[in-house]
Amino acid sequence: MAKVIFGNHSSVIVPLKDRESIRKFYVDVLGGKIMKEEDARDMLRLGEDFYIAFLYGDVADESEFLRTARSVWLEIKSDNVEEMSGKILGSGLVRKLEVPDPHLYFQAPGGQCLRLVGIDEDMSFYEGGGAGPNVAKVKEAVKKL
């Protein structure tokens, strides 16, 4: 059987009006680096080897849809979760999402929903083992988003 893994490259098409806040958040707040800037595209690197391309266009703002249970929530990791949580929320650029889970869930400029976890944190629950959040509470919270 063929093998499949997730890669370290991602891209998203977002409204052009979000360009400044996307740059502020991913570069100034998260410490990313703009690798290439073009008229309708920014290519950023987070950490040593994760790349995300923001393609700017005349597209609808799907922020409300992305907060629904049908969105994919990306995970970012920090070596100092408390400090990074303060920096993320203090930036005024994100919308905190109320999910009954011990992690910070938020929506970044451009609409992406993210979860912040510790670099060395035990994430075995999310891999099928260990204790984790109450599923019924998570489902109820998602209905309110």
C-alpha cells in the first residue's frame, strides 16, 4: 500500500484586505519570516521548516465558516506556551475560541483556526491514547462558535 504523510508546506487563499494583519501576526507575533513577497502572494516560514503561502485575491471572507466544526484546526507549538499565549492574545489580531480543552484555540488573521501546545507536551490523547477533554463538552462548545 502507498504511504502518505502530511508535508511541511501549506497554502491558503485569503482576502487581500487581510494582508497587513496576516503579516503582523505571523511575523511580528509568531516570529515567522517572510521568504518571498509578490503582488498577490507572501511565502512565510515558521520555525525551521514549515512554510505557508498566503495567496491574496478577491475571495469571500470565510472566517465564520472556518470557526465551525467543519474546519481543519492547525497546531502550533511553543517552548513557552504561557508567554506565547499572552503574546498571541495581547496582539489584538486574533479571536479566542472557547473550546473546553486546556489549550489555547484561536482564529488568526486570514481565518485559520489554530491550537497552541507545548513543544514537549504529551499529546498522546490526540494520537488515540491517554485522557483528554470531554467530547460532549467540545461538541457543545463548537455549536456556539
